[in-house]
Amino acid sequence: MSTAIDPRYPVGDLKMDPHFDAGKRAAAIRDIAQFPDKLSAAVAGLNDAQLDTPYRDGGWTVRQVVHHVVDSHMNAYVRCKLMVTETDPPLKAYNEQTWAELPDAKTLPVSDSLHIVDGLHRRWVTFLESLAASDFARTGIHSERGPITIDTLMQIYGWHCRHHVAHITELRKRKGW
């Protein structure tokens, strides 16, 4: 008996691991490193009508998902750098739903964001790989979550990469694209 995949959480809901260690951190960084290629592959060959198809009822379009990950990951990259260069910096949340409704997220070609995510992730991974193990415990004060560490961000964004690629690949499977 097969179990249906929840289109909201095709890789499962985010679960924070209280035993996040160096091996799990390395896996999260690999997810971040592999993300640009996986995202590009997920949208390869899609036409505008397909890009403007929501990945689920009430969800964002594929185009909005691609632009969202750039918005989100740019914020994450900056947060990591702030946490390494400042003591407990404030980390402002943003309204991702409102951002996804802005004209750039709804209309621009996905290639614009694919180029950004490629360069951004190369820089982010280089930065992360340069950190000492102790740096991953550095904290920032998130406006909604409170104190968080770089390791917390690694868990969130390793999952976030897999989560959004799966939104697209699962839609493609359902639609036979």
C-alpha cells in the first residue's frame, strides 16, 4: 500500500534535531551546495504555463517557488555572516507570502533567479566551509524565533533546499511533465 505524499511537505515537515552534529552539518552543507543544480534540473524544460502552475491547491506557482528560494536564501546567507561578524545581531523576519506576490516573483523568468542562486550558493558554501566548528554555535536574535544558531540555520536550509525542489519534482510527477 503506497502512502500519498503531502504536497505541502513532500520531504516531511521540518523537524529540528537536538543532536545535530558535525556529520549532519556536513550533510546540510552538501544539500545547500547541490541545490542550484537540483533546482535547475527540476525546472528544466518547463514552459511559462507550467511555471505558472501552483505546486498544490492554494500554493505558489513553480515560478514563485524559484524566486522565493532566492529571497529566502539571500536572507539566510546574510544572517549567517552577521552571526559570525557580530555579537547576537538582530535577524529580521520578512513576510515571504507578501514577497511572493510582488511582480518580480510572479512575472520574471526563472533564469534570473537560477543565476542568482548559483552564485549565492557558491559563496554561501565557501563561507560555511571556512568556519570553525565553534562558529556554528554563534547566535543571532531572530525577530520571530528568538535566539538561533548557525547550526539551526543549517538544519532549516538543508531541509528548505530539499523541500522546494520536491515541490517542483512532485508536481512534475503528478502532471506527467
